[in-house]
Amino acid sequence: QVQLVESGGGLVQAGDSLRLSCAASGRTFSRSYMGWFRQAPGKERDFVAVVNWSSVWTYYADSVKGRFTISRDNAKNMVYLQMNNLKPEDRAVYYCAGGGLYSSGYRPDYWGQGTQVTVSS
């Protein structure tokens, strides 16, 4: 099993940038598809981005495409989410997640505890 710990959240203004980090521990990290999800107050948890084990393939939600970049460093067991041009609607708790790619799509199997991102207008 892999344990995930997110960091890097905070309060920023619209248009600012923020980088979230996710530290992973466990033997299966390098073989996992790693992703980011977010949950705004009163809403369901939504997919944000995912990266495969070799970083060759990434996929983004339309709402963040062109503004967010997911990356990973397998040597350091880290996953990152670079968020640029943040908008008030990006406000949410952001969760790091690890899992696999199935016939139904990417499905996380384990989660971090989340980190809060607040964007003021």
C-alpha cells in the first residue's frame, strides 16, 4: 500500500500560481498512475489531472487544461501539480491519489488527506 501526504496549499489571489506536492511512500508508487482531484464546498470530488508511471502520458480536466501541469519524480517519490492563473472557482481541497488505468478509465485506489487551496478575487 502507498501512503500519500499533500502539501503546498494556501491562500492566493486570482491570477497567482501555486504548486502542490504529494509525497508518497510504498513500493508500488513507481508503477501507479498518479492523479489529483479536488472537492469544492458542497460539491462532489472531481478529477483534475493524471500522469502515468513514466510521465509520458498525462490527461487533464477541461477546466484546468492549459493552466495546470501534473508531473512526478519517481526517484523522489513525489507528484506535483503546478497551478497557474488561478481562478476563484479553483478553490477546493486538493487530493493526491494513486491507482491504475482500467477499461473504465483512471481509477484511484488510495488517497492523501488533502490540502486546501483558496483563491480570492
